[in-house]
Amino acid sequence: MKFPTLVMISTVVAFFGAGGHEYLPRPVAGSLPNALNPACKIKGNISVASGERIYHVPGQYWYAESRVLPHRGERWFCTETEARTAGWRKASY
């Protein structure tokens, strides 16, 4: 067996062995935690440039363009208080 093939097989085995196929938690009884629930309308994003945690509320300038990427640590919030308590700041625009 050639080395690249062995590396690929090892990687796949490690990925599935570590539970990589279940990266996000599954919903419990049909509901999602707020962090993963797009029914909560406040988008918590992490700045690629600075790592700063910023949230956007509906109606703000960049709200529609913002995407929540949970694999990067981004999340949804149901209230601004929830976002601030978690250490995020409101976008200034």
C-alpha cells in the first residue's frame, strides 16, 4: 500500500472514530439550543481579522449579508441581553 493511501485511510478512520460525522449536536425533542437555532434572529459573528465577537440585529446595515457559521464558533441569540452576557458586542453600523 502506498503512503498517500495509508494517510488518507488513517485520516478517515480518525475522523469517524472521533465522532467527526456528528460535529453539531442533534436536536433534542425537535428543538435546538439557542446557539444553533436560526429562529433566534440575532446573529453572532466572529471577525476574521480581529477575532472580536460582534452581534447583528435585524434592520442593521450588514444584517442580511451576515451568515452564522457554527463551525467557526458563531451562533444565534434570542435577545441582546443574552448576546452581551455571553461577551459579544453590538455592531456599530
